[in-house]
Amino acid sequence: MQCDYFDAGACRSCTLMGVPYPVQLASTQRTVAASLAEHVTPDRWLDPQPSSESAFRNKAKLAVGGRKGSPTLGILDPGGEGVDLRHCGLYEPELHRAVLALADLVAGSGLTPYDVPTRQGELKHLLVTVSPDDQLMARLVLRSPGQLTRVRELAGPLQQALPGLRVLSVNLQPEHKAVLEGPEELVLSEQDTLPMRVNELVLHLGTRSFFQTNTAVAAALYAQVARWVDGVDAGRGPKVLWDLYCGVGGFALHCAAPGRQVLGVEVSQDAVASARRSAEELGLTDTRFEAGDATTLLAEADGPDTVVVNPPRRGLGARLAGRLEESRVQHLVYSSCNARTLAADLSRMPSWQVEQARLFDMFPQTDHHEVAVLLHRR
């Protein structure tokens, strides 16, 4: 992939830009395998799941800079000045079209970009997500409600320019620090979730829901985990499965099956509400979602026989890894975006053995990675 922004030195976020994609994939596989060498023997690795090397991102996180009437959408340079990246080659086609339309409409809206050096202005970020069906969620992050009226006036023109726009919201982030969004969200549209079709399921993304930025590779990850789960216990599959850090329910919903009790646990009430909506639409009466911390639940006598975990970059940590080690759980699937913290957690669980592992290349042009492992008790 060739990128004018990278060649001009305007953006170096894609650290592997210019490296042939097969070389990137092989290098990432070697790096991840080396990090996990103590726990995963070479014969346990499946072939890595590749990605399109461009036009794969379903979400744009755009810092707004520039000035009123002439905003930049992209990143900020070290001095806090805006660098425009509206033609980034990583965006899915409909996402790219949405970014261009938003740039034009914001320029004519009277919204004032937030200027980091002077701490003046209002519009800080634009967060745009596209679904496989070309539906869109657009979120405008403001410093205060002061220009909320201008955003409301923008709703009609946005809908005309982007017929697929389903969710429009304003997020308020009053603090002057490197935080993408704040705690208060004002939904301006009739709908408050973006339906994200993945494989044969529809997940509902709320305004602050986490979802992988690469829909095609996320679909492959969910499908792989579902195959692993269905294959445990000599192909009979588990009777009781828990999905910890379940988010909007991607793993839990993909692993649901007749007669299987599935519980998804997540701290975000909004994510749990979205997951429950998806389960209800799918008619999954044996699948439920609860808000809370699942660590203490693993001490219960009638816990699950299989657990799926998808923690943040910091990993499970000593407490939850210790609970899994001491639990009666027999099968574990661990999806990680950080092979080093995954390795640390596996060292905390010596009674577990990796049966299979696979790299999922969610982030071409970078050395970031997603890796999943299937484990059984020794």
C-alpha cells in the first residue's frame, strides 16, 4: 500500500507502510510466536488470518483542528496543530465518503474547532463508524453544550448527504487533556444503536460501545472461537459458557447453541443493554447478559465448564487469572490484543495447556495484533 500522507511525513501512524503485506504478516506472526514461545509450541499455531491491506477500517477517530470555516480532520501534530487526513486509505469506502461529507458540512456549519495551544473553541473530535450495510454512526465531541444548536441544525443536511446515517450524537468532553471523549452523551437521532452485521448475526453498537475496527477480521475471529467452543468435550460442546469482558456480546452470541447456557458479563451497562437487544432479536432464551465484575463469580460451585475472555491490553491480571487457575473451568478461550500480557497471564495459570493458537491481523500497516488461544486443563 502507498500513502501520500506517509510519504510526505504528515502522518507516521502506520509504522509498516511501504513494507509488502506478506512480509508484514510473517513478521507479526514471528513476533507474537516469540512472545508466546514458552506457552505455545510451533505445531500449535494455525495459519494467520490475513486482512485487506487497505480500506479495512470501519471507524474513523478524527481530531478536529484548523479554524472556523476551514477545519482539519485527522490528527494533531506535536504542537497541537491540526493535520488533515480525510483521504486516509485505510477507511472503508462508505466511511471515506462519510468523512468527506462531514468535512464539508462542518466547514459550513459555523462550528469552531478546538485549538489545543490556546484552549479555545468547541469541536474536538469526529467519531464515525460504518456497518457492513453502509449504515453510519456519527458522534461529534464538543467541549461544552455551547454549540449544540449548530449540531442540531446540521442534522438535516447530514441526513441528506448521508442517507445511511442512523445514529447522530454529541459527546461532551470539557477537560483539556488527551482524552477522546467524555462521560456525557446526547443522542440526537431517533435510533441509538448501529446494527453491525457480523457473519449471520446482528450486533447492536451503542454510541460508546467497543467493537473491532476491522469487521472482516473480527468476523473471522468470532467464527474461529465458535468452532473451538463447539469442538470441546469431544465435539459435544460446553453445557455452560461464560463470556467475560463480553462487550456487546460478539463472542457469547456466536457461541450460543440450543441447550447451552451462555452468560455474558461486562461492566458497561450500555454494552449489556445492546447485547440483550441482540439476544432478544435472535430468540436466544438461554443466553443472558449481566453488568458487573465476573471475577468473584468463578468461585461459585456451579460455575461454567468453558470460559471466553477478551480483556483490554493490560490482560486479566493476577486476581482473575488466579481465579481461573483455581476454578473448575475445563476449557478456556483467550482473545488478546497484547501477546506480552497474554504470556504473563498464561504463566499465572500453569495447569492450563494451549491446544491451538491463531493470529488475526486486525491492524495491517502496524505491528499491533490480535491473537486467540484455546486452552484445556492439563
